[in-house]
Amino acid sequence: MVNLCITTQCKYFKLKLIMDDIVIIGGGIIGAASAYFLSKEGRKVKVIEQDPTYKKASFPLSLGGFRRQFFQKENILLGKFAREFIFQVPELLKTKKNPNPTTSVVPNGYLFLFGPDHANEQYEALKNHKECEAGTKNIKGTELRKKFPYVNDDGIETVTYTDDKKEGWIDPYLFHSALKNKASELGAQFIKGEIKDVSEINSNIIICAVGYNTNNLLKDVPVVPQKHTVFRVSCPDHIPEMPLTSDFTTGVYWRPEGKEYLAGSPISKFDVKDLEPDWDHFEDLVWPALAKRVPIFEKLKLTGGWAGFYDCNKLDNNAVVGKHPKFKNLYLASGFTGRGLMQAPGIARALTELINTGSYQSIDLSALAVERVLENRKKPEPYVL
Ligand SMILES: Cc1cc2nc3c(=O)[nH]c(=O)nc-3n(C[C@H](O)[C@H](O)[C@H](O)COP(=O)(O)OP(=O)(O)OC[C@H]3O[C@@H](n4cnc5c(N)ncnc54)[C@H](O)[C@@H]3O)c2cc1C
């Protein structure tokens, strides 16, 4: 048991009970971002992390992508704030020890390709983009090659993209370190420990931010590990300005990584414990899809790969955020299903507002409340890469 409970002090023969203010379970990207936002507002925060090397966490395995191209308005708005926050990291997260924090932003944009099966859904999504001023651009499939001459337009009906540094990717590890260091400077304590049951903690507020481990601590929340494989490939023809591209006709997505590329498998798996990459997906699915869509990829070579777990909300692939109604003081932030890195600043700010004022002040995330999951009310996000 982690020693976080009420401690007694017998000083001057008086009994003084000291209860922690806020305890965050899980020091991953959501835990670190929450520690930063809450500490900035003067709250006393302790973060309990089972593995300070973060070998078990999802965030270091992520592709670092941040985007505003989603279906649901909440996710578009969280994506907009992600960009705003990321570009301010050098100023907001500088510390005495690290006066020049960076996240190594590559603002190449995103390019989403839709065939006839997904086009109507995307036309609906574009209405939300417009309402939220997402700043995305939409063209017909037949116009694709004018803008992206290296992409084959075969079977593409509609295309959405950004080309003005609104979307891109960052180094997830640097982002996490910058948040954690700044939170520590502001007074947050990061402590090693594994919480087996939330009842072990005695504090005013508990935030459960344990990623894909959520269902182990909260049995009524269907957020579970979903294995995803990513391949690293090299190609003699390099296009460094290529955006993060997702081909919704095959489910394969890719982006440049230095002088190489990363490409994600369209097949994910539940109920597996190992993180051995599913290598067979490369020859069977990923390479053929890449070579068909970007002909220079016919010449690519596999150079590596890894697998990681998404914190998947099995109900609707959408986040679960807010106070858990069955506890008097427990808040939850999980179920990001492939977008927890980019959503961390917006979610952490939202939790801070909710805890400090009782309601959301910036982005209204009431539609992602824990109650919706407990009552089986779906709010699906279809644009999961
Ligand atoms: C291959 C891959 C690619 C991805 N690409 C992207 C992307 O491009 N963009 C994006 O935004 N997201 C991406 N993601 C998703 C993103 O990584 C996750 O949504 C995000 O990391 C979730 O953050 P988290 O803090 O909730 O969980 P984690 O990052 O997993 O952190 C949870 C922490 O809690 C700790 N913990 C767990 N249980 C306990 C316990 N009982 N007691 C104490 N500590 C505990 C863990 O050790 C861990 O450090 C990707 C994920 C993968 C696997």
C-alpha cells in the first residue's frame, strides 16, 4: 500500500489530520499534463506512477500526431488547443533546469483520403470542422494530384488536408518530460508506486489516469488495451514534406520520420498481452496498400517496428472524462483510443476547470462524461488511425 493516507501528527499533544489534496494515479502524458495544469492553479498534487521508466506507458510508443481532423466537435476543439499549446511549449514549460524545452514539432499537416464508402460521413464531419473553425481544406479526389502529385487518386472521392502548420507531430517523450519537469518545478510530487485499488488513496480528489489499465481499476469503465503495430521503413525516394496521411480505403496511415517513414497497420487486436509487432501485417497488408497509394513506396525496405496499446474505449472509441458518479471524489480521464497525446493539454485544462469551479470553462466536455459510458450512450469517433 502506498503511504498516501491520512497521517497523524502528535505535536503539542494535538492530533492533526493531514489529507492529500489531489492524487493522480498514473504519471503518463495525461497524469503529467494534469499535474502541470493543477499545480499552476496552486493545487498540491501527488502523482503515483508504477514505472518511472515508462516502459509500460503508451505515450512513448505513440506517433506524436496532433490534428483537428475528427468527426466529433469535442475532438476538433481539443485538437485546436493541442496545436496552440504545443507551439507555446518553449515559453509555458521552461524551467530553471531546462530554459529551452522543445517538442521537436514537425508541422507537415495531415492528409485524409476517403473513398465512396466514407465520403458521406466525411461531408458530415466537414460541417463540424466549419462550425469549429478547424481550418481544414477539402477537395475532390480528382484534384488530389494537383496538390499532392506523388499520391495516386485511384478510388478516392474526397480529400481533406491542412497545409498551414495547423497539424503535425511531435516527440512524445520530450513533450512528457517538459510537462513533468514544469509540474515538478511548480510543486507537484512524482512518487513511485502501484495502486491496486482506488480505495488505497485518501485525498480530497483522486484522478485516475492509468491509460489502457483503466478497466483493471474501474471495472465499470470499458477502457482496455488494444494492440496496434507500427512499421519503420526506408525508401530511396524521400519526400520530407509529406503530411501524416491516412488512406481510409485501406486503413493504412504513414508519415515521414527523419529520413525514413513510419506506417501503421490497419488491424488492431484486443485480449492480447504481448507487444511483439504483428510482422505478417507488413507484407500482407501495409506494403501493398502503401505501394498502391504512393508509387515510390514500391521500393521501400522494412527497417524496424514496434507495437503498443491504445487505451481503447470499447463502447465508442471516444474519451471518457469527468467525475465518476459512484465515487464522491474520483475523476477519470481515459479511453482516448489513439489520441491521448494530443488531447492531454485540453483534457488536463478541462479537469482543472471542473475540479476548481465545478464546471467546464473553455471546452465543454460534458458529452464525454463517465455517465454516458455507464448508461451505454454512444458518442462514436470514427476517425481512429
Ligand atoms: C502505436 C501508438 C501510436 C499512437 N499514436 C498517437 C498519436 O499519433 N497521437 C496521439 O495523440 N496519441 C497517440 N497514441 C495514443 C496515446 O499514446 C495514448 O492515448 C496516451 O498515451 C494515453 O495517455 P495516458 O497518460 O492515459 O496513458 P499512458 O501514456 O499509458 O500512461 C499511463 C501511466 O499510468 C501508469 N499506471 C498504470 N496503471 C497504474 C497503477 N495501477 N498504478 C500506478 N501507475 C499506473 C502506467 O505505468 C503509465 O505510465 C498512440 C498510441 C500507440 C500505442
